[in-house]
Amino acid sequence: MSTDSPTPAPRVLTAEVEALHADLTAGRYLSTRIEELLGPVASAALRRENPVPARRVLEPLEDPAAILLRLFTRGAVIARTQLEAALPTLGVDGALRLGLVAPVGEEPGAPLRALLDLAPYSAQDDAGDIDWWIASDLSELATGAPLGAEHVLGVGGASLTLARITPRERTGRVLDLGCGGGIQALHASRHAEHVVGTDLSERALAFAAFNAALNDIDLELRQGSLLEPVAGETFDLIVSNPPFVITPRTLTDEDSTWTYRDGGRAGDALLAELLQELPGHLAPGGSAVMLGNWEIREGEDWDTHPRRWMEPATVDGVDAWVLQREQEDPAQYAETWIRDGGITARDARWPVLMGAWLDDLAGREVEAIGFGYLLLRRPRSGVDRPGVLRTEQVPGTGSGTLADHLAASLRTLDVPEGLDDEALAASR
């Protein structure tokens, strides 16, 4: 992986951010416009991480959205006049002050390259359509290099999955634990009275602050590890894509770890630690929704580890639900996360990293790794019963939202508390 120092995170300068927002709006730098410009073939190829068709389509276009896409997501170098045309209110000087671009060379009028990815993001929820812009670090498609240790992710598959399974009813206080660039916190702001985002990475929080400002959203951001920044506080909803990746600790940090995904623990111990503390931060009626993975060791059931993590919460009256969506064998798992860091089989480090992952998992007799969802819900006030622990395997991913179904299923566990035998018998 790259050991180069990361580029500076974007700066939040009020006047410049407002100007950028105005230019992105006027230039129609939106997901729908990008699809129009690229067409179906280049759009589909780009989703498969093949940038060549998109590059061919965009190269001759002078449309502001095409220029911005080439600069901020494809890693193209552009002339200053092109950026002035695409961002006329902000201008080149404003983009430099925000930390969006840097000159290529020192001569006057040098062309510009992007220092970050700035991409349109579209979605829909109960409040209506969403059109945002999300800043993150440049991907390996733009840089041609592995990701740096302090890389801040944009909106990927895991982010979209978590957004789809998170309940969206009106609520009070929400915690985005390990917020990264802030996408879950931004979503929560549309149905919460107050949102707190935490992350160990100061750099990630800077991106989250920039994204919140650019999209005119108020977030409270705090730095610290896991639940330390919210000690003693409770929330009505906790959402988290924690750094759960099982990473061998035998390698040096610069060889094997990325802050956004590696929690610095051996095996799957980070989730065990987190789930020990997390139920105490749920207010009555509050829920937690997380992504995670767990080791499945030889001779054990697939849910041995998550059951062990969740059972103490049920003693405290908290309901818990584990859904395993898929499993990978150790070799598949190693391949997934080595490639996630931007390293391919052609890289000399591939066999070293692969060997370290396989040795690490074999040392604990791990035969598979499970991926899925972890849900918790503290019953509403006045409900006094042991918590219910439910584990199940649900193969496949689907494409729709699970949020309403999952939330309703957990709420339903409270219903029998208010029914006598006759009322229960009459219910179905």
C-alpha cells in the first residue's frame, strides 16, 4: 500500500462552500446528468470499475458536469480556464483555498489536478428525493495507486447497504459511530432532531464536516475511539459500519492496515468489545443497526461468535437479531480485503499479504468468515422481560430496502406485553 503522506483534507470556509454549492447546482453536477452524459454503456462500465469508456465519452465534452467528473472522479488534469468555466462563482482561487485542487507544476497558469473526489449522490427516502455531493479521497481508479493508510472512503456498497437497512422514522438523538465521511449521519439528519458523528480519524471528521457544510446540514462531530466520545450518553438510534475487518497483526501497520476498516484488534475482537458496551447507550425504544463479520471456527456453528456477543444484552432486556447474508472461505476473504486496499495479484506484496492472512486465520482454526447485519433494540419504557436473541441466515442481497421490515419485526416483540391471553389469541 502507499506510504505517501495524505493530501490535506478539505477546508470549511463558509463563503467558498456556498459558492461551490451554487456552481454545482447551476452546472447540474447531479447523478441524473452524469448518466445522461455517459450513456448506458460507459455508465455500466464505470460501475464495474472500468473507467476507459467513460474517459472516451467525457474527453471532448465542455459541459460543466463533464469537466467536474473528469477532474474529481477520473483523475484528469484540466486547464485553469476549464475549471473557471465549470465553477465560475468559486473560481480557481476559491477551489485552491478549499483544498479541492492543486497546480501541476510551478509555472504561472499551470493546469490543475484534483486533491479529492467530489461526486454527486442521489437517493430517496420518506422525506423525498436526495441530491447531495460527497467529498472523499481519490480512488485507485483516479490515482492508479493503492489506497493510503488514512484513506477516507466515498459512498460504496457497504454504505448503501447500511442506509437501506436503517429505520427512517422520526426520532430524537442519533449516533453515527465511525462516521467516516459522514454519509450515514447525513441520511439520519433527515429524520432526527440531533445527529452526533464520531470517528477516530481527524481526517475523516474533516471530510464529514465539509460534506455537511456543502449540503447545508447540521451535524455534531466528535473525535475518539468507538464509544469513548459519547460516554454516559444514550441515543434513540445508533448506526455503524465499524472497522470490523479481520486483519493479521503480524504485519507492520504500513503493510496491512487502513484506518477506515481495521480496528487494530486480533480476529473479530473489535465487534465483541463494541457489542459489550453498545446496549448501554440505547435509550428506551432505541435501536442499533450495524454491519459486521465474524469468524466461524472448525467445529462451531456459524452463529457461535455473534451469539456470544449478543447474549449479555438480552439479559439486560435488549432484543438482538443477527442476519448472516454470506460466507467466505479464508482465501476469498483475504482476496476481498487485499483488493479493497487497491493491491492486485500483479503487486509484489500480494503473496506476502495473502500468506499473512491465511496464517492468521489458520492459527485460530477459522474455516469461514460470515458477513451480515447486527441489530439491537431496547424495549420501550414499561416493558419488563428478557431480551430475545434471533439468528438466521438469509442468503442473497436483493436490491430493495429492508429498513421497514427489520424495524417492524423488532417493535413487534413488544406487542404481547400489552395483551392478555384472550387478546393474544384473537391477534394474528
